[in-house]
Amino acid sequence: MILEDGTYRKFDRVLANPPFSQNYSRANMKFESRFREFCPETKTSKKADLMFVQHMIASLKPDGKMATIMPHGVLFRDGKKMPEVRHELLTTLKDKLIPLGVLDEFKSAGVFVNWWQQIRYDLKTIISTGWHHSLIPDDYLIAEFFQSEADEIETLEGQISEAQSELADAVETAQEVAAYEADEGEKVSAAVLKKALKALIDDLKGSTGDSARTELANLQVQDRAIKTIEKRIKDSKATLKTKTDELELKLQLKRLGGDDFKAESQKLIRQVDAQLANLDPGNKSDKKKITALYKDKAVLEARLARTDGILAAIGDQLSEEESRRLILKKLYDIAHQELNRYLNSEKRGLVQVVENLWDKYAVSSSELESERKTLKEMDGFLKGLGYFGVQTQ
């Protein structure tokens, strides 16, 4: 600690890499009351990580900045609740699975261990900060609130994929009609064919013969076909981008709510204004930057103006209860996936047993008896011919 006039000195910048997970004892602390809130001294938690953070913050000037590195323990150290949660979940899962007689105690425990490895950090976050929206994947929010938007996007993607296949067919047809031979290693694309078609069309435009006019018409049909499909793809991609951007905006608003989103947008607008203030409209280079910045500003302002309307349309910000339900659904789905993995393994083992039995007992006793009878008859024939015969039982 650096003191100045009887108190700790204030700094503009603080950069530190304090010792990770260092133990402490409150009995040896000179200013015990300073660290009481965020540094509880329990049997399982006697780490000084947050003490270092608190001291660095206290040593900053009002407009100062600090950068530090901390272990994950500062977020998740709680070594008391987590063991209790783990024990309760393990016991509950085993109590549900073992009586079913499909998975034994050890395999049921295996389901839990694999599940626990995937969810433990989520549980630590829940214990530390509650049902935070960051624990919810976008897929869950989309399925819950924006499935129709996602379906529209999927439909558009399918249409674009279909149109691209049509374009490939159109290019191939046009290549045949134009009798275009590609150079070695050249990829025959729509752009290449349009260029070739244009050259041929330009050459034939002044022709008066019936054959030339027919060829010209055929080439123009191919040219229009390629351009029509390209325009359809371009329009669909533009629509797809708009729909995707709208869905992204809805997801952000659903997570953050209007206030935080507006504050962020207003901050970006202020940054644009600050950049515009430093540019000269009379300067050719600055003029291009000014145009681009005004476009960015217009997008931000339009988005800001639509915020309240979109927020109302999507049912306002995600509530704590909605967040809790979706997070629990995610945890359940992970458990369900692990359970299915073990059950599928058991099912494969059972199928293998049945297949082995089938291989062993596929031939019926009547068929075996029939074969024995045939062998006996053959044995008689062989004896009649003077051979020793076949020994049958």
C-alpha cells in the first residue's frame, strides 16, 4: 500500500497481476473493515483475490482505469453450495434411474458425471449472479420467441440454394448454346458466360440472315435467363440480410431491454458525431469518410427510433422467470442427451446379444433332423458302393 497524507495514494492507471488464490487471515489485517463485504472468511473460502481488486479500485482516481488478471475463482468460489448441489443432483438422478432396471448404479453415476462436467460452470454462475440471460443460447430464445422469423430465414436460404442450382444449370445450358470452350484451368462462371454471350450477341446484332437472327434470339434467351436468376438471388440475399439483422436486433432487445440498447446506440451516435466534427467537407478524402459516417449514423438513428416499437412487439425484455425456465430447459436437455447416449449404448448391446442368439439358433431342430436323415441315406449309398460310409449320430 502506498500512503499519501495518511491515506492510500490515488493513481491514473493501475496495471497488476496479483498472486492467484492467496490465502489470508482476518486476524492479521490492518484495515479489516475495508474487505468485509466481498471477502467472507469461511472454512472453504479464505482467498484474497477480491481484496486485491478492491484495493486497486480504491487506489484509482475518479477517471482512472485499471487492468488486472484474476482466476475463475473470483466468480465461482463458493469450493459450500456447489458440493451440496452436486450431491443432491447425483442422489436424485440415481434414485430415478436405478429402479428402472436399465442402467445400474455405476452407469447411472456415469450419466451424472458427464452431465455435471457440462453444467457445473452454469450452476456456479447461477449461484453467483442468478438466472442471467448469457446462459441462454440464441437457439433457445429463437425457439421460444422468434420461431416464425427463423422459419422465414430458413425458407429464404432454401430459395437461394435452389436458385444457385438453377443458375449452375443455366450456365451449363448457355455454354452449350454458345459453344463456349473454356481455357485450360478456367472456371466457367455466370460472369464468364455473360461476357461471352455479350460478345456473340454484339457480333450478330447487325446480321440479317434467318439463321443469324435465330442464333441471336437463342443467345439472348440464355443471357436473360442467367440475368433473371442472378437478380432473384441478389434480391433474396438482400431480403435475407434484412431478416437476419432484424432477428439479431430482436435477440439483443430481448436480452438487454430497451434502456441498455438505447444507451449503447446513443453512445455510438456520439462517437460518429465526434468523428464528423474532425473532418473537413472540402477535403476530397474526408468527404468520402463523411458520407460513410452519415450512413452509419442514419442506420443507428433508424434503429434507435424503432427500438420501442420492436420491444413492444416482442413482448418486452426477457423476464427473470422466462430466463429461469429456459436455462433449466437447457440443463434438462443436456441431461436428456447424456441419458440417451447411455441408453443407446445399452440398446446396441442388447441388439448384439439377440443377433448372437440368432446366429447360434437360426437353424431349427427340424432342419437339423432333416439334414441328419439325408446324411444317413448317403451313408447307406456309400456303404453299398464299398466305402466305409459317413459316421452319423
